[in-house]
Amino acid sequence: MTHTDDFPESDWSNIPLVLIAIFCLLMFLGGCGPNYPQLRREGQQAMLEGQYGPARYLLLNADNKAHSRVETLHDLGVCSVMVAKQKFGERNHAAAFRELDNAVAYYRRAIEERPGHQASLEGLNIALELKGQFEEALQHAFWTAEFVGPSAKQYIFLADELEQRGDFDGAMLRFRQAVSMEPKNASAHVAMAKFYIRHNQRDAAGPCLAEANRFNPRDPWVAEQLAARTATRRPTERVAVRNESTP
């Protein structure tokens, strides 16, 4: 089931009526009401507190103040995904899939506004995978690497998707492409090192860690991994050989 991108359906039943009444009163008393930064800040705070219904209400009003602001559309997508997960937990699958449709719509609008908005690109894949549309999610990752990139970030994004599907050779190729494309990008070296470590190839991860540390010596995870590698390299103990003379 699908909905239009411009008017996603929403489940407002979990929004406290008191909050809506207070919001409307503030708008009435204040004339033009809260501005975009206030609405988005309060919406994000509600998200952090797990109040996704009120958060969505505030963010939709923020979107009305500054239509198609990418960050707000992304936040609305996140709200829809989180509500969908709640609905799945309640075994209300129909409502969950409606929310995922909404999330896809919000993320697509955000990407239309700013094709390189990484959080929305990744959010769209999450929503598609929760809908069970794994092939579409993978094709989206390929599209991102080809048309939004090319960049190390997009190749890493594609590599992660391939690895999740068990295509380790394909994932390794994309990690290597990311490093080759931006050899001074510490994040690319870190991503490849983590890939090697996940697959028990710690020796192969060593050069990646060294390069990552060279370009970003303040990364605590890299420093921890290098320290652990150093600790495991114990100097070879000298064994004294006793030559017994022949009587």
C-alpha cells in the first residue's frame, strides 16, 4: 500500500490532547506563533523523550513554516520509522506499514531537495528494509554510489549494504574503492579496518589502522586497536642453550 509523498497519512491517536491545546493557545496568544527553530527544537526534544506523536505534530508545523527543509523532512522520517517499530511490537502490522510508507515519502522528499543528504539516504534504506523491500534498498544504494557520489562515503554506504546481504567480495571491493578514491580520508581506512576485524582478518586490518591514525591521530577507537595490537606483540624470549661437554 502506498500514499502520496506530499500528504503522508499519520496516526495521531497517541498525541496528548493537552499538548495540542497548549500549542494552539500559544499560537493564538502569540499571533504568528512559534517560529521554525522553536518548533524544530521542541520536536527534536520530544523525539529524544520517545514522544513520537507530539514530535511529529511539532515537526509538521515546522515544515509548514519552512516547507521542504531537508532536516525537518528527515526528522519526520525518523518519527515514522520509530512509530512503525512500535506498531510492529504491538502486532499492528497494517499501521506499521502505513508509517513506513510515510517514512519513505519523507525521505524521498528530503533527497529530492538535497540528493547528497546522507542521513536521509541511509534512512530511506532502513525504511525499505523494514518493509521487506531488500532488493529495492540495494538498488537504492547502487544508485546513491553512482549518481550522488562518487565519494568514499557513498562507496562505504554501498559496501555496508552488500556486506549485510552476505556479498563479502563485493563489499571488500567497495571498501577498497572508497580508500582508493580518498586515500587521505581517515574514515575510509577505519571502515575498511572494521570490515577486516569483523571477518577475523586482523593482520589485514593493521595497515588500515596505521593509515587512519596517520590522517586522524585523535580517533580513540583507532588508538585503542593499535594499542591492543602492540600489547600482543611480545618480544621473543631468549632461551639459553646449555652445551654439555662430552666426558
